[in-house]
Amino acid sequence: MRLADAAVPAFARHETFHPRYGWFRKAYEAALDDPAAFTCDDATVELGVGKNMVKSIRFWGMAADLIDNEPEPVNPRSPGVVPTEFGRRLFGDNHAAGWDPFMEDPGTLWLLHWSLLAPPCRLPVWWVAFNEFHAVEFDAPELESACAAGIDAAAEWPHPHASSLRKDVTALLRSYAPAERSARTSIDDLLDCPLRELGLVTKSAVTGRYRFTMGEKPALPSAVVAYAALDFAARTDPGSKTALLGRLAVEPGSPGRAFRLTEDELADALRPAVAESRGSLSLASPAGAAQLAWKKDPEALRTKVLDRYFGSGGSESKEPASASGAIARVPAGAGAA
């Protein structure tokens, strides 16, 4: 998958704010209550935040595919927002309970992480960082330089301003890396981002440099990995009934890149979901090449996998994610179970 196919050329739309606790659900609920929730005169009062944060909450809701512009807005110049199918499935609405209405299950954060990177990704800098950046250790300027090079390779895109790239890299590190204490750091800054719980970015105790956390993620539910694998396969190879694990592990845009898993670790992560699938999923190695196979439409099956996981109370893993990750999209229009 290429960057130009996976993402849209949008930069620094988050108003310099990384996603905070409660913002994903707040974005969904606001859109559910009123399509004009983010543009009405009293939006700051209704949402309880400043003007720039109103824009940021709207951005993060759209980036995670929880809300989207009205399909037929009354005012095309200022469209309202509505919940997506994914948003309704995750948080529910007035008529049905969602998978995890209060974001209590650790699997929800992993699902949101996948959704932020899945096409159409509204965070191209993040997509490049997770899918095309291979440094073992790095600092912010090195990551910024690599993302600039990756975006330059998308010849059809305009080159973003350096300050916009820097803001997106800063937002990524603030979202995933452990918070840094300083004289100006408040308790809110230390505790405010749920994605830190995934432990996907750490700092070396020796060098003090950032590094992506490789290796198995015990708090990453097998069902979320299976969903991501089916989602990726449905997008990149429609009509196929199999996907090589090597491809699911290393191809840009794949679950292995997003979750930082090797092929063997991906196979181990998938096995519980395969066992729970009642024959809908299987792992095999014909001709020595390990692959994931499925019998039904992957778009419907990916949703069914999550229906089963959340319907059982997310029983695979209830341990909270650790800072190191040792313990730790659904796209709009996902098919019904």
C-alpha cells in the first residue's frame, strides 16, 4: 500500500492538541446529539473546552472514523457531522448498546489506534512513521526528516510546510511516548492521552532516544488483530480468501506494521481468534508459506469477530496496558454480522 492510496494530504489539523481522555467519545456524542455541534455559537459551552479544542475534538473524531461530514449537508460550505457506522458500533446510540460505550476494554484503544492509521488516514505523518520508518532509535528531528522524505515520495501531493510536519510529529510523540516531567508539566499532561497505554513508543534508558516497541503485546486482543488483518486484506486484495502472514506482517499499512509484530508474533496473536471463529478463520502453511484463510466475506467477518469479542465482555484480556506494552477502523460501512 502506498501513502497516496492510504492517506489524504492533510497536515496539522489537530490545532496542536493530541487526543485526550474522553475526546473520542465526546466527538461521537456531540455528533449524535447535533450535526452542528462543532460549529454552533455555543460549541465551547456545550463541549466545555476552548475554541481551538472544539476544532481538535472534531478532528480526532473524524481521524478515528467515529464521525464524518453529513452526506447531504444543508449548507455545503459548513457541513455538519454525523456518527459513522463504526462510531455507532463502538459507542452505541439511543437504540442499541455499543461494543464498549465507556472505553473500559483495553481492546478499544488498540482498535482506535488501527482506525487512526487505516485508509483514508487523516494523519499521513503518522502513517509514514508507523509504516515506512525503520530506525531502531530516533529523536524528533530524525523522525520529522524521515516523514518529510516519505511525503515527498508522493509526487502528486503538495509538500507541506516544515512547521506542519513538526506539529504532527510532536502530536504523535505526545500521544504514544511516555510523558516527560518538567517544571511546566501538569498532572493533566502526564495522564491525558489514552494511546500512551499501548506502550508502542518508549524511551531508551541508556540513550534517552525514542524507539518503537517491538515484540508481542499481551494486552492486544487477538480479535483486534484478526479484525485488522481482515480489514487490510479486504482493502488491498478484494475477493481473496487468503493472505500470507508475511504480507500481513511487513507490508506498509499492515497489522504487523501498526502493532509492531513480526510474522511469528502475528501468527501467535491470531491463534486465539482463529480458535474462537468456529471455522470461519484458519491458519495454514501450504507449500511452507503461512497464511490466514477465511470462508466468508472479510468485511462482514471482521465485524463478526469484534461482535463476538465485545459481546463476551472482551474476556481475552482485562489486564491494563503497561507503559512498556509488556502488559498491556472499523471503517464506516463495516458489514453487519
